[in-house]
Amino acid sequence: MPADEPLNDDTQLGAGAADNSDDEFEDDDFEESDLVFDPDDDESDEDWQEAEPAEDDADVDPGTFVNAGSGFVDNDLADCAEPQQIDLPGRHAVRQGESLPSIAALYRFGDQDAIWQRSQNAALRSERDPELLFPGDQVFVPERKLRNEPAAVNQRHRFRLKEERVWLRLVLKDEHDDPRAQTRYTLKLDTVTQPLKGITADDGLVEALIPAPTRLAQLELSAGDTPDAKKEVLELLVSQLDPISKPTGVQARLNNLGYRTGRVDSTVEEDLADAVRRFQLDCELPATGELDEQTRQKLVEMHGC
């Protein structure tokens, strides 16, 4: 990050690596090993009912974050509308903000490879990272295979279900390119009601395992432990990062690293060449201002994806 550039307030992020570990999220697609039946469970029916999710958000703490809505960030989110399902099997047209993990979650697949490894997606696999799709890409989604599970009456049965989750990773640095280490933060997502809290690592890393459908997030940084401590808020557009082969993917990465190119748009801005040139100079590359393959590869390396 150049020394004279502040952090970008509207950071565009890739989806991150998918995680298929067991969790508590709901999903219709589960494997044999995920079925758990315990007839000797002595948990009372009352306790069981209390463990069910709430039917509404009436009792949610007002300070928690439930749904981002269109006013969550300043950017125009018209292209970030609610995803639309198609009849299966069929081809899903990728929209801005979608990645393979979020598409798998949309169609309630517990494993994204059940979609990605289909032969109909071979051409797309050769061109794209599953976490960095581009609007207009066509993803073939097969019909889900359903099965029946026998269960005796008058007994309690537990089903452990799975949903795609992804890692959100963000490295924070100050205007001098030094890591913002040991900084308290609160991370709010548009997919969960309770915020995540933590402290940045020594290298400024913020790391969280989040639901794949997450598209908007808010990261609040605190300068201290007291209620009146100075706070800074960053708006994050999760899964909005385009492939590096696209001009918008280059712009977003440069912006995130502090080399401002202006608003990310499909039209190449005039300041893009200047930002590329400054990036090349800092990375000791030939300062041509042109996006050659060496510059693209270095940009991916410095950005992290």
C-alpha cells in the first residue's frame, strides 16, 4: 500500500476458500456420516423446543445486524439484487456478488464440488476460480439427489446438516503500510444476527468463517476498550471481486491496496494507467502503466487472490 493512501472504505473481497466442516447451519443435502440418532438422549422436550431457531427477530438486540438492505453501503447495489433460482437441472447465470459457494448454498448443496465437478462445467473450470466468478458466467447446476431416512416413531432423531461456509480474510494496514496489529474489531454480516468480535493478529489479519451467501459486511475498528474510544467503520462488499483478467478485477485490487483508480466500473478510468504505474514502481516492475501478465500476477500476489 502506498504511504499516501488511506484504507478503502468500500473494499471488494473474493469469496475465500470454502470450508465443508460440520456446522449448525441448515441444509437439505447431507451425508450418511452426518446422521446422528441418540434414543438415550435425556434432553427434555422443553429444552429441545428452546433450542429451535426463533420464528422472528422481535427479540433480537437492537444493536445486532440482521439485514443489510440497500442503504448498508454507499455503492449502487442494483446488480447485487437477491439471487434467483432456476429449475433444475439447468444453467445458472452468475450475477454480481455470486460465487460457487454461494450458488451451492442457494440450491442447498452441502458440497460445492457436486456442482463444480460436473462435466458440463469443464470449460468454466479451466477459466475461472470457483470463488471468483464473473457476471454472465454460466454454471450448470444438476438436480439434487434426495433420499429417505427411516426413523422410528415416538423417538427423537437428530440430523446434523451442512452448509457451505467460506473464509473471510482481510489484512489491515495504516497509512505508513504498517500492520494494524492487536486492534479490537466487530464484524457484522448480512447473514447472521450476532456480530463477530475479535482482535487483529500481529500482521493485521482479520479472519472469520462466514456463511457462503454473505454479500455485505461491516467492520468496526476500535482504538481502545472504553465505550468512548474512537471507532472507524469499513464497509465490505463480500464476493464482489471480479477475476484479475477483467478490468474491474484489476481496479478493485488496486483500490484495495491503496492505489486509487476511482469507482470500479466496466469502463477503464483515466487514472487506471497512473495507478498501475505507481504499483509497478513500488513493486520494482517496468513502469509502463500497462497491464501486462507480469503486472497482473504481481497484483494477485500482493492482494492475496
